[in-house]
Amino acid sequence: MSARTAWYIFSIISVILTALLAAGFYLGLKDIYRPGPVAQPPEGGIPGVGEKIGGPNNIMIVALGDSLTRGTGDDSGKGYIGNVQDEIKKAMNKNVLVFNQGINGYRTMDLLEDLQKRSDIRRMLAQADIITITIGGNDLFSLSHDEVNPAVVRKRVPAALARFKRIVDELAVINPRATLLYMGLYNAFYDLPNASETSRVVQQWNEGAQSILYQHPRDIFVATDDLFRLNLRKYLSSDHFHPNREGYKRIGLRMAQAVE
């Protein structure tokens, strides 16, 4: 094979790989920041009025939020909530029932509206022993040219935190006895030149969320940013935004340990 032919083949392969990477990059963003189909009710349906799902041998978990709760990026399909279910079942030797209501692209305004207007969600939450939430990332980042512009993203934090506080307060009214686990945001952009700036924005959000959660004695902030800061490629999926199977496993383990 001549050097010219080899170079031609190499060029074609490089173009193909670049196109695939770009497609994965766009689809990853789209999956996070643009709403997908509304999540279907869990197997067995949503609890009806007067129907008690929980019991002495059951632990009922209701998972709320965005594509992270949905488990996007995990090729096993478990996501963090499936790992939480496994760990709690193993540690407590009880049946763990999960109602996963994660929806791609959800923002604080979407979740707040559900809590205020959807009686089925409120019924479910009223019976929960544990409530998990992932929310906030879609409020801060979007599919536009300012995607990772820290100056733009930083301006979105106060309004989003105000809505987050309303969510947390509303959940305390719906079910004051449940333990609430909130998954803190992580910086998926550590491999970009402005990583230190985006990290400060993520830190600003996480500190604000913690201060809100600490006003409720049964609410717990579960940190995740350190996992990705030290092991970005190990724990991110091929779309470069969602966790992969191992990333969700580590997050699920932390969340389960918080309530064991």
C-alpha cells in the first residue's frame, strides 16, 4: 500500500469518527436539555386513593426529576435509582418498591407544576418512605451557543434556586415524614478550557441547594461532583454528559448509604 493510499484511508476514517463523536455530543445534549416523552406510570400503576402500597416489609421510593432520574446513559437500564433499590434491599432485607417519574429535559418549573397540579403524583408522594430528586441542570444549561458560558449560566442560578426552594417546601407539605435525597449537580465540562469557571457555577448551585435542604431535618444533599472531577472519563457515558453504568452505580451507592 502506498503512502498516499494509506493517508487517504486514514483521512476518511478520521472524518467518520469525528462525525460520530459530534453526533453523540449533540444527542447527549438533546437528551438532557430537551424534553423527551413523558415517563409512563410504573409497573402496577399509580397508587389510588386509599390504596396503601407501603407496609412494615416494604420501602416505597418515588424518584422525581430529569434524565438523570430516568437513567439516561446507563446501558444496563438501572440508573442510580435501580442501584439505590438494590443497595437498600440488601442492607435492610426488605422489599423496595420504586416509582420512577424521571422525564428527560425536566426543569424546576416543570417539577413544581407537577407537584402543584398532578393529584396522581401527590398521592404517590404522600405514601413514599424515600423521595429522590435530580433537578437543576436543565435550568442552568441549554442547547445554545452559551451552553458552557459560565457568565450566562451564573445569571440563571438565583431564579432556579428560588423554584428549587418551592419544590422542597412543597414536598415537605405533601409528605413531612419521608426522607428526601437530592443528587447534587456535577460538572460534566472538566475537559474544557473553562473548567474552573464552570466548576464555580456548579459549586454556587450546590451550596445554594444545600442551604435550602438543611432547613428540613429529613432532607439530605448527596454530593456527586467529586466523583466526576477525579474520574470524568471513567464515569461519563459516551455522550459526555450523563453518567455511564459505573457512574450511576457510584451515585446510587452514595444515596443508599445516606439512608441505611
